[in-house]
Amino acid sequence: MQKQLVFQRYELKFLLSEDQKERLMTYFPCYMRPDPYGLTTIRNLYYDSDHYRLIRRSIEKPVYKEKLSLRGYGNILPDSPVFVELKKKYKKIVYKRRLSMSEREATAWLAGISLPSDRSQIACEIEYVLHYYESLHPVVFLAYDRSAYFGKEDATFRITFDKNIVCRQSDLSLISAVYGACLLPKGQVLMEIKSMGAIPLWLVHFLS
């Protein structure tokens, strides 16, 4: 099955205790299905300029912001498929473009060493960002273990739970082992709701 390369949706994050997560999941048999990939380790490299223009702008909470990252799933080797992702947020709506290629090809492209074989519109958008900000390079490694679920009635509606979230600012490679500073307090999990429209009523009741 071809992986989705373009997304337009709302993304909402909530910090839950393990007890809150377990109570929420009592609703899942009626409304949600588990992702067939199961629990997955996701590795991310976030890119920025020498002066952290993208991060500083994001902290300012502007109407429009964007970020560039490299993402891989599970254990990564130079020939493993990864995603180069360009995420934009405008008026609370997230627009994500991504391209799949090998870790070797993606790293070389983002380092300005070579161009990707894919010359699609998405590649041109990413290339524009690389030239606009100049000297973009990896600044943060972020990894976590994710379990994902999608709606029974609407498969585009998703809920994910992230735990064991770690980050570091050295050894910036997806190929390296997963380690770093822990970002979540013990016993807590990060939930993210991804929806192209309204949040289901059952979930609204739980969150309220």
C-alpha cells in the first residue's frame, strides 16, 4: 500500500497519566482500531539554521510556522526508507508534505551534497525551504515509542500515544542508537489527536 505523502488536518496534543489513558481506551473497542504496525519506535531529526530561526519562530506562536525534519521507523540503516518532511501550520491547521527515500539519499540531499531522484512538486517545496533559510542542518534528535489507532467510521481520524520520549543535541543521526534526555515525567504519556474535521462526540465528552 502506498504511503500518504500529503496531509491536511488538525493536530491536538494532550499530556495524560497512565490512568487517564487506560480510561480513555475503554472507549476504543467501540470506536477505534489499532494500527496494524503496532508499537513502533520513531526517530526524528529536526533541521534549523545556525541562529535557530525555525525554533525561535515556533516559540513565538505565529499564525504561520514551518519545520523541516527527517523521520524513520524502527532500526535505521543507510539503505532504509525514511521520510523528508516539511510541516507547515497556518491558523491551527497542519499541512504536511513528505518524500520517501533512503537514509543515505535523504541525508545527502539535506546536506546540500546531491539532489534527490524525485523531482516532484513536494521536492521543489522542500528545496525552496532549504535555499530560503540557508545552512539548515540537524539540531535535535527526538525519538519515542508510538502506538496508534484509527477511527472505525473514519479512518482519517487518528489517536496516537507516545512514551519513552528522549532527545539530544549531539550524535545527530537516525542510524545511531536511541538515547538521550527523557522529556516526560514518569507515568505520563503524550496523546495526539489527528483529525480532518470535528472531533467525535465520545472523545469530546471524555476530554471535558
